[in-house]
Amino acid sequence: MCVWKLHSASKPLKGAHIAGCPYVTMETAVLTETLVTLGAKQSLYFEDVPLNMIVDDGGDLTNHIHTKYSQLLPDMQGISEETTTGVHNLHKMMAKGILKVPAINNSITKSKFHSF
């Protein structure tokens, strides 16, 4: 909520298109609402929208974008992965040379939302 107070007026994510594939929980609802409050656009349909970031939970969306919608990758700035399984997937993709965007393990953010 502090992020909302500090940055909601300036909308630092204005115009950002962020695709997410987390499990739907209270915490991920708060994350989604925070991204929108900061100006990001949300959509369940992303085929024709240039994406800036993926927030993933297990690697499914990362795999899906890389295999079915690779045309979206050039505009993407990064992937935030929440799980150990997803990080293993990223390591495999990197070893095969098929991971096309930078990625981080964002378990710290996940723990903060789960502690909310």
C-alpha cells in the first residue's frame, strides 16, 4: 500500500503492458491492483499487444510466449519468475539458448505479497 501512496499520482508504469500467470489468490489480486494503480494496462488477451514484462508463476506463460507468440519478445524488457520450478525452467531455456529476454527470480516480492 505504501507503493500506492508514493507513486499512484505519477503512474510510473503508464503504458506498460504486463502479462501475468500467477495463481489467483488474494496476494496476486493485490499485485494486479497495484500494477494498475501504477498505470500498467492489464489484459487476458495479449496476442496483438506488445508486452513489456511477464510476471510468471511456474514458467507456463514464459514457455507459451516463447513458443506461440515469439513475435512479442523483441519489445519485452524482462521476466519475473516466482517459483523454483519456473527458475529451473529458465535455466533449461538458457542452457538451450532459447531464453530471449532477461529474467529474475522474484521470490522476495512474492514473499512480501504473501505476508500482506
